[in-house]
Amino acid sequence: MLSLTEENYLKAIYHLSDGGNRSVLTNELAEAMNTKAASVTDMVKKLSAKAVISHEKYYGVNVTSKGKSEALMVIRKHRLWETFLVQKLGFAWDEVHEVAEQLEHINSARLIEKLDEFLGYPKVDPHGDPIPDNKGKLKILPQIAIDQLNIGYQGKIAAVKDSDSNLLKYLDKIEARPGTKIKILGKEDYDGSMEILIADHRIFISKEVSQNILVIE
Amino acid sequence: MLSLTEENYLKAIYHLSDGGNRSVLTNELAEAMNTKAASVTDMVKKLSAKAVISHEKYYGVNVTSKGKSEALMVIRKHRLWETFLVQKLGFAWDEVHEVAEQLEHINSARLIEKLDEFLGYPKVDPHGDPIPDNKGKLKILPQIAIDQLNIGYQGKIAAVKDSDSNLLKYLDKIEARPGTKIKILGKEDYDGSMEILIADHRIFISKEVSQNILVIE
DNA sequence: GTAAAAATTTAGATTAGTCTAAAAAAATAT
DNA sequence: ATATTTTTTTAGACTAATCTAAATTTTTAC
Ligand SMILES: [Mn+2]
Ligand SMILES: [Mn+2]
Ligand SMILES: [Mn+2]
Ligand SMILES: [Mn+2]
């Protein structure tokens, strides 16, 4: 049984480690959690004692398989709640993250199963991020940001990075949402900006924006 | 801004004081909160400092008007969430309390307004308890338990006491739900047990049960 | 291959919420 | 009107989560 704070640390470790693929250093975790390195060291000891991470002193932490599935449960709850807020309560997709940060810690297996059912077993959240199943399995979709692609590419938006609320507002304005058709019309070598065809209108976007729009493959 | 624990204490004080009509003693609060009197004294100091209660040493606490409206906001959230769980997620009415105890502490004015709208602005929760409005006003319905009434009374169930999950299961089985028609057919002086007509079938109930079924007036 | 710099851990404090044991105040019983 | 009992408060201690400052370890730079 993890405390709310421990769940937040574990989730951050899971994300920073790319789902358990690399170790996470004390300072990056401190930065991500908005705490000090000393606090991280303390918490790392607690999480190690609970066997959700392993810690090699001075060399960072790794999530264990137990930790991975506990992290995925929190992420499952987060994404199901975000889906609920957008689809049922009419929240905009840039308004859901803060609330989901709270709701993800509500402890009731029955609640999450019922919520999942109520939402029709969604596969992805409003930002296109995959929702782990009730066994803690996450289907990782091979995604690539469009700044990596060239003129002529066409496909459908799979997901957008959901880190920043202002970015999400902008993406919504230009209709860059999961499921929307997108085609790369031009690409400026100098600054990486792009001209794209999106939902049947042409617009220019900066490289910064193009790094946040993901397509399949 | 109150912490989760402070909200729980304040809500308990509000309920124990019958909505602010009498003072609450340290020991009853300790009993209700499953803590020790010493812990209550500490918390009472914090809540006094935040001006949601007033405390006269050795003579108990009273909720201030600020405290009353903060308590009502927590109760509003609790009852809206209970309504959501029953009406939208298909929970039984005896399964919602624990989860609502957690959900009532989610902090988002927008969430509660949207939830209220989504539920169609319900006036009462699944147990018939009134839901405070978004201004913190509670419409107190004049209710009376049927053990106080006599043979021949007929009316509709307004609410049931929601304290015990097993009681709720039993009430559900005999169809004693808010809105159901009820008539008192007989009453035994010896033990206070009753024969009632409920949803068109006759049953016998003990005095203990009759004290938990409320009608208007 | 040392010395300086950077990262990490430890030491010692602080705050919220809790406890037990002891002291103080109020209620009650003779 | 005292003495006893009950209730409440205070004193001192504990855990979780945090901090600052100091010590330690690793990394980097010459
Ligand atoms: Mn998301
Ligand atoms: Mn309840
Ligand atoms: Mn609560
Ligand atoms: Mn209720």
C-alpha cells in the first residue's frame, strides 16, 4: 500500500525512466517532483523498502516489475478520469490534468472498473495516450513526432504531448487532435518550421509545435 | 484552506452538532473520529485558529458560520458523488459511502459544478439526504422516523438513515427506498415492532428498523 | 592522476497528525 | 462542602514528508 506521495514519486520515476527502460537520477527526480535532492533520497529509501524500485547508491533508481504495475495502475486511473472529465462532464482537454492528478489517488478497484465500463472501455485518453488495462498491461503504440518526418507524409494524428495547458489550447485551436488527418506540405530547413494540411486547411507551425504532434509509426 | 483531516473533523463536528445547533464535546468527537481525546484537543486548536469553530476550554466546540458553510461544501460533494456512483455507475446504495468519503476531498469548484449539471441538479442523494446548493445553503426537510407515528399513517418514504451498510442492504431488500409508499398497519406496544404496507406488500419490522425510515413532517 | 566541480547522501530540524501518560479542571456523590 | 470520578488539556514522543547545511562520493578538467 503506497501513500499518495509515494504514488506520485513512483509515477514520476516510471515516466522519467521511459516505462522502466533506464535509471533515474536523484536530481532529475527532484526537479520533476519540485523537491530537493535530500527529500528524494529519503523517499527513494521508502520506495526501495516497499520493493517498487531498486536503488544503487549514487547511481540512480530503477522500477521493479512490482513498481511498474503499481505505476501503471495510477496511470490507468489518471487517464480514465481524464476521459471521464472530457467525454462526460464536458471539460476541455487542457483543463483535466490537475483534477486527474487528484482523482488518480482514489482507492477503489470497483470504482475504476465501473468507470471503465461507463466510458465504454476506452483505449486512449483525450490526448491520445494509451490507457493501461485492468491487469496493468500497457499497449505501447509506436509513435513519432512529425518534426521527424518529411514533405509528403500523410496520416492521422495519434496523440499530442499533454505537458502544457497553453500548448493544448493552441493545438485545439488548430484542430490538431487525435484522429485528425494531417499532411506535411513544406518544411523549412533553417528553423524546422512546417506547413501542414490539417483537417483540410493549411497552416504554418513552428518546430516546437511539430515536436508535440505524434503520428503512428 | 483545510487539509483532508481538518475537513473530516469539521464535517464530524457539523453532524454531531446537528448542523450547528449545539456544542460538541471532546470525547464524542474522539469517538466519532476514532481517535483519542488528546488528538482531538490538538485538532480543535488548529480548527479554531482557522476560525471554522470556536472553542471554550473544557466546554466543547461550536461551528462558526464560516465553518458551517465549509462543512456544507464537503457534504455537498459527498452527496453529489454518492448520487453519481448510484445513478451513473450502478453502485448499490450501501456501497457508495466509503468511496464518497474519499471523493468529497477532491478540490475543484469546476468539477463539482459540472458534476451537478451532469446529474441534473439532484435535490437529494440516494439515501434521501438533501444536497446543499453551490452557495452552501441546505434545505432542511422536516422529517420524522416512522417509529414516532401511529397506525393508519400513510405517506411516502423521504429518506433512510445511511449509517450502516447492512441496514441499507436490508432496507433495499424490503424496498424501503425514498419515494416508496408506506402505510402503518399495526404497532406492538410491547417492543415497538410494526406491521407496514410497503410498495404493496405487508411486512413486519422491528423498532430498530422503524427508527431508520423517515417520512416528511 | 590529482584537484576542482557536481551530484548525492547524511545529519539535524520542522510541521501535521497521532499516541500515552500525567496534570488540571469540572462534574458527581456522599 | 469535600472527596472521588470523569472529562479535558498538556507534556513529551513518534512517523511521514519536507527542508538547509554539511559530509561524502563520483565526475570532469587539467
Ligand atoms: Mn492525458
Ligand atoms: Mn455517505
Ligand atoms: Mn472524508
Ligand atoms: Mn448519503
